[in-house]
Amino acid sequence: MSIFGTIGGLNQQVDLSRQTPCAGNDGTTITAEDLCHSTPLRPAALKSPSDEYARILDVITRYAIHNPSVSFVYKKAGSTSPDLSTPSKSAIQQTIGLLYGSSVGKALLHVSATGTPKSKSKSKPGRATEDDELDQEEEEDDSNSSEQRQDDTFLWVAESYTTEVNYHTTKMVFLLFINHRLVESPRIKKAIEAVYSGVLPKGACPFVYLSLHLDPKAVVVNVHPTRREVHFLDEEHITQRICDAIQEALVVNSGSRTFQYQTLLTGGVLEDEERPKGSD
């Protein structure tokens, strides 16, 4: 695979087998060609250009939400107006409202959760003796700073923007990023759906954006051939903590509910006592 670009008015070709740093000055144009060089059967599996364009648009939309400080512009070749355009130095909530509608942006709740993996907390079986307690205290005094750095390394942080109980749609929109990478997790999605099943009408679904930061060593990416689905260490424990935080936010902000109704018109049918005499 090679990349052709125009840098400083000069056409240059870069061989990806020999990667070298390159400055991305203003006005730099990069064109990628022969993307399926190592997988020649891949082009045969592609669908129509319109379907592939829609898939690319969906991926860029998700990454634009995850990176609100970066401006994204996406349009077809030869088109004057872009299908996606986001401003720079924005916020996640404003970007969601811009790309998915103002009704979604106004109904968002900010939820955050953090903690250490459950497997990090270890204890010895049985009752501890006095010598064991003294040894443990000495180890804690000697390596206090190093253990603190390890705890910070294995700290997991979750940030989510999810809709409140007054908003619902017919299909769930679930945006999941783990360590800034767009992935899928059926377990997390199913757990969040279970949280909303008790507060939303039957058949209604929420909008959920979730960004999860984990220790890279705890993430297993070799689950799906396309690397889209991932698993990670203490997945059940972390998922439960995230769902508890979402449920708590829904309870706090569910003091009022909004219901829509339509007036039933009778079509001008009069009751029996209001009908004139002699009329059938």
C-alpha cells in the first residue's frame, strides 16, 4: 500500500513498509490508494457505493462525537455541500445535538463512574497473624509511592452521555469507545437495555454514548475477526458499576414525566337526547 500526497507543491509517494515521520503542514493533501492490496477478495464483498458511503458516514459521525475538539467535514466527491460538518473546540453534548438532533441533545444526562479492577484487591485466606501484619505494614511503608502509581495505572474511568426517561426512540443508538477506539460489546449493551426496560415504555429505546478507559493489557481484542467486538478483565464488575451509575442518574432526574396524547374526535355524532324529534 502506498500513499500519495502533495506537500509544499511537490508530489511525493510514501511506502508504508518504511514509515517515517512527516510534518502535516497547512495545505497538505493526502490520498490513500490500493487499500485492499493485502486482501484482494475484499472488493468483491463490498456493496453498492451508496451503502458503503452510508457506512463510512456512520463511523465518522461516531468519531466526531468522541473527538469534539476536532472539526470533521465529510462529503461526496464533486459535491458542494457536506453531509457532515462539525465545529472545532466543541463539547460532546453539543456535538451529539448537532448530529443526532436537538431533541437528543436536550435530553442528555452526564454520567461518570470510576474505580479499580476487582481482581487487583487480593487477600490471603485465613486469619492474619501479628507477624504477617507487621510484614504487611513494612511493605506498605517501603513501597507506598510505587503502589500508588500502580493503582493509578490500573484505574478505569467511564464517561457517558445518556438520555433521560422523557426521551425514547424505536431503535437504540449505542456508541461505545474503549481507549478511544470504536468497538462493540453486546454484554454492556444488553445490561444498559435492562436498566432502561423498567423506566421506558415497551419497545422504546434510549441513546447512549459511553467512553471507557482501561488498562490496555486488560482488553482482549481477538474476539471478532474484524476486531469490532472486545472483552476485558472484570467486565461484569465494571459493567455493573456503570449500570448502577446510569440508574442512579435516571432516578435523580425522573421527578417529572412528559406524556403526549391526542384528543379523540367523535365526528359530530349527537347523543340520543340531543337529536331532534322525528329524526332517524
